[in-house]
Amino acid sequence: MTIRFGVIGTGAIGREHMRRITQKLLGGEIAAVTDIDLSAARKAVEELGIEARIYPEEELLADRSIDAVIITSWGPAHEASVLAAIAAGKYVFVEKPLATTIEGCERIVQAEEKIGRRMVQVGYMRRYDRGYQALKSVVACGELGSPLMVRCTHRNAAVDERYTTEMAVLDTLVHELDVTRWLVGDDYAEVQAVFPRRTKYAHEALQDPQIFLLRTQTGIVITAEVFVNCRYGYDIQCEIVCEEGTVSLPAEASVEFKHDALHKRAVPQDWKLRFADAYDAELQDFINQVERCNEPQGPSAWDGYLATLAAEACVRAQKSQGWESVTPGISQPKFIAGRV
Ligand code: NAD
């Protein structure tokens, strides 16, 4: 059976996912497309050369021939589309964030809870990256003992004037917030932000770099550096320090140079390339589960909620420069219990 997708939001990543499903992945087709700007939807369909229907979101969600939706609109629009899609009985793949407010995430978790099964997967694709999966299996097998500390680094070569201090959390750190909690199987209790000396390459209103300390409920301490004007490239690192050893993300496969008495290795420049395989894998898994009428297995609405909750605490910590607690206002749905 081919899964018929409706896409809501045909911007950069929406078009990427449409291309993936049409040209790379198995078992899915883009059958309907919408955008707040319908001419953008039309352009995306024409560029890809597919025969998808183009109509407003309400009609797309009412179309019984659509099995699942991919929500790739702007973050503030996610909540309304996810809730409407759940109400229409569609499976949902929503790009991060699940919703931009804690209350919005809670409403989505509760809407799914009413149905009593998972319908939603959130696009925290790092869980599908082979390096992170290898880290997770080493930690889970217990050979290195319990994790004590995690050190994460998230560096981008440069950002433009539209990038704000808060975006360092909401757009950048949020990936570490999701994947680190998943790696160590523990929830956050409190967070703190520390601001080092600013790089001369940051625009006037931007604090860059930033360091975040996160303490989990069992006491694991995570230090996460966000440095978005590092100049040299896109650099993602993660090391987990356990009682009996350490484990780190593998170095990226990239060409090495030996030239002029130097030995050099190329640094990736682009997050899209770095995680291309993970984007493919997350959507292929979503298609496979929907095809079998299974619940989606990737990051859940509950995971999306906890990522937004931790991000909101980090934004508070940016302002207070003190410890801020991460306290869920609702309980974990029973059908998700035990799955981190
Ligand atoms: P974008 O600005 O390129 O595209 C957003 C599109 O949504 C635009 O075409 C806009 O017209 C449309 N839109 C806005 N409001 C809408 C609404 N109410 N209904 C329908 N369409 C609407 O943005 P983008 O870079 O493609 O990002 C989209 C989402 O994907 C964001 O939430 C972003 O955080 C997320 N994202 C995730 C990753 C990742 O690594 N997982 C990477 C990039 C973007």
C-alpha cells in the first residue's frame, strides 16, 4: 500500500521532504499540498513535477484519501494543524517544534491521549543518525556503567542578523535537548545558562557563544555549547562520560589532505548534508509504521512536549543566569510510559 501524504507548508524543509518522498524513499507519495500562500504550494508541486492536489488546509484534512500529513509550516502554526489533523484521524509527521508554547504541546499530548494511541511523530531526526544510535546502544548495553556527564557541542560557521539569542535555544540547542535525554534515558530537572565572552563575529544583539548546563533527575550533568559563528564549519560533537569509560560520536567520513607538510581533514559546512541520512531514515520509518497501521515509533508528542519544556527553561535561564527548573504540568500518557 502506498501512503498518500498531504503536506502543510512548502518552505525549505517542506520541499525537501516532498522531494525525499517522491525521489528517494519507498512507499509514500505526495498526493496533496497546501501553504498559507497557495502560489508557493503550486510552485513546489510544479518544481517537483508531480500531480498533487493543491487546496486549503481545511479541505486537505477533510480529504479521506489522505492517510497522513507532514506539517512543515512555521513553528507558531504547528499546534493548530496538528490538532486538526488528529481530529481528522490522520497520522502526523510534524517538524520541530511540536508547538511553540508549553500549553500548545500539552493540548496536543492530551488530544492524542483521548484517542489512546500514538498518531504523532516529531522531526527530531538525530535519533535516526547512525552515530547517535551507536552511542545509545553502547550506553544502553551497560558495559561502560552509568552515564555521569555528557559534553555536547553545536557549532555553525555563521548566522545572519535575523538569528537571535533565544534562537540559540529554540532553533539550535533544542536538537541537543531532545537527543541527549533520549541517549541517557533520563529527564531534565534543571538548567542554567552561562555566557562567555562574545565573539567579535556576533552581531550586536546576539550573545554568542552560549553554554548550557542541564541536570537530569538522576543527577547526570550535561554541558552543551552553542557557538553559531565559529567560522570553520558545522561541527556536532557528543561525548558521554560513564563510570567505566567514555563514548563519543564518530568523526564524520570526510576527505583527508596531506599537503605542504600538513595533514588536514575537511569539516562539513552544512547541517542538511550532515544529517541527510537521518532525515531519510526518520521519514522512511514513519512511512513503514503508517503502512502497517502501527503507531509511529520516532520522537513522540510527549518527547516534543519535553523538548519545548526544557527549551523554555533554557530561555528563562538565559535571562536569569541562574538555575531554572523543568517541571511538566501534565503527566506522561500511559501508552507512552517507559519509552524515552
Ligand atoms: P520556511 O520559512 O522556509 O517555510 C515555512 C513555510 O510554511 C512557508 O512556505 C510559509 O508560507 C508556510 N506557512 C506558514 N504558516 C502557515 C500556515 N499557517 N499554514 C500553511 N503554511 C504556512 O521554514 P522552514 O525552514 O522550511 O522550517 C519549517 C519548520 O521546519 C520550522 O518549524 C523549522 O523549525 C523546522 N525545521 C526543522 C529542521 C530540522 O532539522 N528538523 C530543519 C529546518 C527546519
